[in-house]
Amino acid sequence: MTIKNMSQFKKWLEKGKEIQFIENTMKPEMAGGQIREINKVQTNAITTLVNGRDSWLDIPKAKDTKFNEDGTIDIYLNGNYWLKIKPII
């Protein structure tokens, strides 16, 4: 299964599932292929554990995302490419 839109992504989000952080243009050290477990899910954000601490990720609006054929999701911030993630399905 490949997640193809924001609705599917939000339905997929659950505590215990994993996301791979492939690229982060603002903090490259926070990506590099790291696989993180979702620790908490809210309507507007999720947390993953990084070095034993919660790291928050706002759930973007659909207009700020691009769902790719390879299962990755590109996230844009203020119109600029910011983050590439891949839900581990």
C-alpha cells in the first residue's frame, strides 16, 4: 500500500508506527534515513522520540505536501521544500 493523499496519511498515523526521515533541509542531522517511532498523535501534530525526547512535527496542510510514487512524502514550509519522509508500511 502506498499513501497517496493527506486523508490516507492522517488515517495511517498511529502511536507505534514508524516514519523514516530521509531529508531535512533545515536540520540535516535530524534526517539521514533515521527511522523513528510515533510516540503521540494529535489532530495537528505528532511526536517521535529523538534521543529520548519528544520531537514535534506539525501535520502539514494538503497544499504543503507532495505524495510521490515511491511512497515518500515531500513537505513544504512557506512554499519551500523542507522535509522528505516515508511512512514504514
